[in-house]
Amino acid sequence: MKKLLLVALVALGGFFVYRQVQADRAEQDLWTEATDPVPASR
């Protein structure tokens, strides 16, 4: 029973780390888009 609880806690922790990484990546993409120079119009 304790092993099952430990596995569940590790899986839950991994899930939250994954979600945080995805959120950080999305925020970085927004900053990159917002700060990229606009190409000159022809």
C-alpha cells in the first residue's frame, strides 16, 4: 500500500513539473513573438 501511494505521489509530482514546463515554454513563445523585430514591408 505504501509503494502505491509513493508511486502516485511521484506521478503527481511529475505531472505538475510537466505542466509548469509547458506553461514556461508557452510564455517564452509569447515573449519571443512580442519582441521579434517586425520585417520591413516591401
